[in-house]
Amino acid sequence: MITGKTKLLGVIGYPVEHSLSPLMHNAAIKAINNQKNQQNLIDYVYLPFPIKPEDLTTAIAGFSAIGVQGFSITIPHKQAIIPLLSEVSDIAEAVGAVNTVYKIDKGWAGTNTDVTGFLAPLKTYNWDWHQKVAVILGNGGAARAVVAGCAELGLAEIHVVGRSEDKLRAFQQSWLNSPLPVNITIHKWDNLSSLITKADLLVNTTPVGMYPNIQEYPVDEAMFDNLSRGAIVYDLIYIPNPTKFIQQAQERGAIAIDGLEMLVQQGAAALELWLKESVPVDVMRRSLREHLGLTD
Ligand code: NAP
């Protein structure tokens, strides 16, 4: 229920209509209140804010003026928001992007919960990560959170595969002065067939296979045969669910993780920051699964 005291949370992006965040955050807020008595209710609503790049500074000043408590950030503002913040966490600095902003005394603080989101399903496997090798497909924004996550786990080797030598080199160099010690090896796609044989963790961070191009997949079927049976195959894409990439992995006995849990867990980490209390991750997960027509 919206009252005279309702506090605002939201997501900024452009476009933002596709965002599933309002659905999952409002479901969590409602569930938290269902567990509380009348005196302790939390009075928040989470809204989508479509903000054009040229309006970002004005919009954030407006957020301060109207007392917005915190917000998520999606494309195209994840880097552009940084100069507007008073504080940026080490992890957001390492990733080079902010996806969550919260209020502090002197203004706004930014962090990046994508790394937490990416790591959450991996941490359920009790692996000795220091012995493991990661192969990451793509070198865009999401790949940065994945590399930071792999570095945090302490993987023995982190290989990044991309299409453009220049972009790969720039990607590698960008970690040199990072607050997180990251040592990656870069490769063109031609190298993938030899790389894949040693991958313990194979992560797709490209949009290949994402709706509506659901018949596409980033790794040739024949190449998949070289993947070791116990490997984890992780696709950051969550629509469709499963992707072709995930289906291929499952058919070959690999452990498959789709992008939905990362989405849920990055959102849960953000909501905990804003509300300063634990949040019902199961409700957030269920709201998205129901919305996407997925059965448990
Ligand atoms: P991005 O910054 O645009 O990066 C995309 C990367 O994929 C780039 O390295 C790009 O290569 C590469 N790529 C694009 N098309 C390709 C193709 N046909 N073949 C080979 N490589 C290709 O995008 P992003 O923000 O990293 O997002 C990537 C994907 O991750 C999207 O599907 C997004 O939905 C998903 N994602 C999921 C979550 C989650 O919570 N589950 C979070 C973030 C992102 P070039 O650099 O050569 O163009």
C-alpha cells in the first residue's frame, strides 16, 4: 500500500521497460511486510525510471531532492553514474561499473552487486577453486563482473575469449591498476577448441543465444565434446531459460547454471543494502520464475 510516508527505490536505465527488477523487489517488500506486525512495516516502493543519457545528472539531483533512498542502474548508465557519486566501493571500481546506489550522509555511494550475484551459485559447490581454470566468453561489461568474481574465488587461470584483439588488449590492461589483483590471459575465438579441454568453469557473457535469437549458441557442438564431464557451464543469459548453450552442457553431463540466479542474487544484495535487513531471496526467485513461466 502506498502511504504518505512511502519511500522510493527504483531502477534507472534507458530503455527500462524490460527490467524485471520492479517485479522482484516489490514482491520481496510485500513478503517482508507479510511477516511483520503493523508497527514494524517497511514502507517502500520500487519503480522503473526511464532516464535518457543526457538527463542523468538532472535526474540524480532530482532523486536527492525528492528523497529517493537508493536505486539500481542498468544500461546505459553503469559507468556514467560514477562521477555523480561521493563514494565508489573497491569492487565497483575494479569492475568499472556501478549497478547499485544507496544514500549516505554526504550524497550517494555506489557499489556493484553483480559480482556477488555471479558468485552465489558457484559458492554452493565446495570446490578447491585455486586448482581450477575459468574460460570466459566475451569481454564486455558483464565479463568484467565475471573476471572480478573469478579473481575473488582465486582461480588458478582465467582465460578471456573475444572477437577483437584491440578490445581484448584494452580489457586486459584495464585490470593492471585495479584494486583487485587480476591476472588474465586473452584469446581470440580460434583458440577456443584447445582452451575448452582444460576449462573447469566455462562462462558465456556474450548475448549469443539471448531472446529472440534463441537458436544461436556461442560454442560449436563438436567443440563441446571436448569439455570435461564435471565442468560447470554458466550462461549469464536468463531468457530463454534454458538457452541452447545450457541445453548442450546438460546433454554432455556438465553442471549447468543459468543467469536467473545471478539476477536474483544481485537484486537481493542490493535490497539488503537499502533496507539494512535480510531479504526473502526465495520470494524474489519465485516471482521471476513465475513471471517467466518456469516450473520448479
Ligand atoms: P556488452 O557489454 O555489450 O558485451 C557483450 C560481449 O559479447 C562483448 O565482448 C561482445 O564482443 C561479445 N559479443 C556480442 N555478440 C557476439 C557474437 N555474435 N559473437 C561473439 N561475441 C559477441 O554486454 P553485457 O552487458 O556484458 O551483457 C552480456 C550478456 O550478459 C547479455 O546477454 C546480458 O543479458 C547478460 N547479463 C546477465 C546478467 C545477469 O544478472 N544474469 C547481468 C549482466 C549481463 P565485442 O566486444 O567484440 O563486441
